[in-house]
Amino acid sequence: MMRYALAPAAVLATAAICLLAMTHAALAQEGNADAGKKVFAKCQVCHTIEAGKNKIGPSLHGVVGRKSASIEGFAYSDAMKNANVTWDEATLDKYLTNPRQMVPGTKMIFPGLPKAEDRANVIAYLKQAGAQ
């Protein structure tokens, strides 16, 4: 009987540990804009967060929530024009993992960011920069 009396406590402890782990994972996915600014240095060769200024790649100011290939006058690849996605956090995460896999034929030669934490941080930075 004693064994069964302890089982609910063990279940509660396990549930608490799982909840803590899920909360930590959710917080990690939110990203850190300051850390993202450092990771974004890899992107600055081709992109800027300055509104209305394009480089080799389009301005990423306000990219979170924007439709793909939507900056007037920028010469997007046909692949990007046909991608028809909205750059929300999940889509950006997928794209930044491997751009050429998500949009085959894209002109972007960047291989991607393999670390989930780097992607989350860059997305947090882009969100912050677009809100300014």
C-alpha cells in the first residue's frame, strides 16, 4: 500500500519537471534580440534592417509579418516570387534553417543557420528592428 501512496507524488514531480523543461524550451524559442543582432552580422553582407534600403538582398525592416517578394522594385528570383509565404516566426525559422530547401531556386546563397537558438535570436532581432 505504501508503494501506491508515493506514486502520485512521483507523477506530480515528473509532471513538474516536464513543465519546467517545456517552459525553458518555449523561452529559448522566443529568442534574444541582443544576441540576434550579433548573429545578424552574418546577414549584413546582403541585407540591412534600414527601411527602404535594399542591398544585394531586400531590406529586412518589417519582414516579420510581410509577404514574400513584396518589396516594390526589388529583383526577386522567380522562386521567391512564387513562394507565396508570409514571413511569420515559424516560416522564418524554417527558411533560415535551409533557404534553398524551403525555396528551391532562390538567389540567396546563404547556407542557413543550423542552430535553433541562433535562428530564434535573429527572428527576435528582426521583430524588434521592424517595430522601431
